[in-house]
Amino acid sequence: QVQLVESGGGLVQPGGSLRLSCAASGSIFSINVMGWYRQAPGKQRELVATISSGGSTNYADSVKGRFTISRDNAKNTVYLQMNSLKPEDTAFYYCNLKPLFKGDYWGQGTQVSVSS
């Protein structure tokens, strides 16, 4: 079984920064994609950023230039560095793991609130 444990959420003022972390444990297929999704009240869950085990990344247009996704394969951990945060970034953020052939795993999520 796979477990994802997240940390780093919280309350920050506009323009501030947060760094989210997600550590995966269990039987993890080495070729995979990890990513971050978010969901605000009344809205659909949306992709924020993903990174493959080979290091390829992609971002939602709304966060390009502000957020950076990275990973440490030795630790099975993915990070999301969030800079220049805006109120519209306020959402519940979920960590996700997709192995190459099958499976779709989610963390418990963490709240990110951006407010003055």
C-alpha cells in the first residue's frame, strides 16, 4: 500500500511564500508522475503542477513563474515552492502519485490560505 503524507500548508499574506512537502511510502513503482492539485470551495479540482520521475515538469498557466515543483527520488518526496502568493491561490492542496501502469494515490491534503 502507498501512503502520502503532506506538510507545509498554512496562512500567509499576499505576496508571501510557502513550501509544501509530500513524502510517499510503500511499494512505489519507480517510473511515475507526482503532482499537486487544488480545490477551492464551489470549484472543480484543478491541476497545479506535475513532475515525472525523470524530472519533466508542467504547470497550470495561473501559477507559471510563481510556483516551482521539484522532487527527491531517493526520498520519494515532492515539493511545491509557492512564491508571490495571491488570494486566488487559496484552496485545499492535494498531493498525487500516478505510477506508470496503474494506480492513483492521494494525500490527505493541506489548506493554503492567502489573505491580508
